[in-house]
Amino acid sequence: MTPAKATQTLKPATAAKKLGIYLPAAPQAFQESGPTRAEFDELQQSPPEWLAELRRTGPHPRPVVAQKLGISISGLARGGLTDPLTTEQITALLQDPPAWLVSERATQAAVRSEAARVKERDAARRAADT
């Protein structure tokens, strides 16, 4: 006989990161006890209203803010943004971008372009080797 499997739970910070939400904005019950794998899957499949609202309006954690602005997390730090932002604040930044945001978006575009160039070069090399 095999022993019964213990229920695996996620730490609240890990669950929040995987859900793309800012943990301090989540309900207290979520912050205090991590969900089991089954509960986490259920949160992903059919999010409750509090989760949908957090994803929609924020506040958003830095990785989500960076993604919505089209820059890196380091770019956020260079721009002086260390706090979570709401969707409204992100929209305001995109509508009237400060100089640092324009610069960071150009940097990110150059990084993506270089990554695509390297990927194409490597694919051509692999094709030439076969």
C-alpha cells in the first residue's frame, strides 16, 4: 500500500505571484493561508469576484506594471516606480508618457529586436549544420 499523499499548499506570496496579483491587496484570508493545489487551480479556472477585480483594476505588482507599460522591471526602477500601480495610473502614464518611459520603451524594443535577430541567426546556423 502506498501512503496517502499529503495535500500540497502554496505559500500566499507564491500563489499571488502566479496569479499576477499584489498580495497586500488580496483578502486577509488569502494572505494568511496559502491555497492547496486544487484551490489554486479553481482560482485560475473560475476566479472569484475579488480576484477578477484585482486583476482588472489593481493595484498591480511590479512585473504586471512593467508588462502593461511595455518595459522591463529594471526600467521601472530606473524610472523611479517602486510602488504598485492601479490600472488607472498605468493608463495615465501611457496616455501622457514621461521622457523616462519613452526611453525605456525604446530600449525594450531594441532588446526584443536583438533577441529576434539572434534567434534567426541561430536557426540559420542550425539549418546549415544539418
